Amino acid sequence: MSPVSIEEFKKIDLRIAKILEAEDIPGADRIWKLKVDVGAEKKTIVAGIKAFYSKESLVGKNVVLVNNLAPSVIRGVESQGMLLAAKDAAAPGQAPALTLLTVDKELPPGSVVG
């Protein structure tokens, strides 16, 4: 992977987002449609974390969001950002598990991560 300059990195707007809702997307078995609070606005995020998190475990969770990612349409739903997650090393023959990046303290939605 190539190095990224500090100027390039500063372009990424990382924010704390509170997950308000998690919904199924018809016909999609790996992704959730999430409604998140980013402080000044609410956003819709499509996240491929269904195998790792139930709807109930997501609601109320504070996560790290790439807030200024260009929107993309996934399964007919516009995703307006991306949640950050860590992938742990998998044992041979097993899929890696994902863990959402969270904060260890309650912070208001929209707090800048930097």
C-alpha cells in the first residue's frame, strides 16, 4: 500500500455517529440499512456487517464514520458514508470477524475524530 500524505489524510472527515435505526434491505442477506445521527444531520448508511451484528446490538452504539465519503447506491439505497471496522485475523478456513470502531467514552454525535 502506498503512503498517504498528511494533506490527503486531512481530507477525510471522521465523526462520531450514533446508530438510531437498523433495517433489513429486501433480498440483502449481508447488509443493514442504518440511520445514524452525525450531530448536524441524520444520514443513511449501508453496512455489510449483518453477519457480525444484530439490529438490536447496533441501535444506540456510537461508532466512527467517514462522513465525507461520496455517496454510493447499494441495493437501491443511497449510502452517505462508511462505518469503520477492524478485521481480525481468521484461522485457516474461517472468515475473519469484523469489529466496529467505537469510543470508550460517551461523546455527542458529530464529534470530530482526529
